[in-house]
Amino acid sequence: MVDWADKYVGMPYEDGVFDCTHLVGLVQQQEFDRQIPLPTDRSNTTFGLSAQIDLHKENYFKPLEEADAIDGDVIIMRCKGRLNHIGIFFRKGETKYVLHNIKNIGAVVIHKIRDLERYNIDLEGYYRFRPITEIEAKIQDK
């Protein structure tokens, strides 16, 4: 595996304290030197969380083609048909992976992207963070 990703594996999932979004922020800061002002509001329902992700997606990310994704980009996923999960993309050789914190597992794990369906997770898309100044301007406009 990739050394930077391995060190996060096993960190515990904790609602409102360390979920998939918190992991994304931590990894962006520690591994890619990006201070992303991620939203702190979280819905307790699948429908509400899906609506929040859909709302914030445009403010924070630019969509990518799979072939253009690089280490540190973001993958947004669907569970039970709703947008409700986010992880960090990385490659090792030709194999594509996602580092993510899963509530059902209770910890940070690494999965091959091609294996996500085994866990009832569907890939919604690949994204790259917008520049910080652009994110801040979009957030202030809302």
C-alpha cells in the first residue's frame, strides 16, 4: 500500500467527531498541505445527509473523469441509493483505491475501487477540491 494511507487504517469512526468527512479534512491537511474549511453540519438521516452532500458538492469540488484522478482527489459514494459517503482516492501502480471511514465497519479502511459494490457502495464520481479562495467565495455567497 501507499505509506501515507496505511497510517490512517483502523482509526475509529465516531459520529460527529471523526466520520468520513473528518477523515478527508485530516488527510488533506496532513498529507497534501491543504486547509479545507469543510462543513461541520451533519444530518442524522440518510435523506438529509444526501441533500447536504449534494448542496456542498458544487461549492467544494470540480468533477473529474476517472482517468484524471490523482492521489488526494475525492470520491463521493452512494450507499442505499443516496449520496452519503466520501473518501480519498489514491493509486498503487495501476490499482485504484479509496481510503474512507465507514460507520458500518466502525473504522477507517482501504478498499479497491473495483470492490466497492461488494460492500453495497456505489461510486458517484471523482472530484478535485477547488482552490481555497474559490471555496471560501462560494461559501460566503450562500
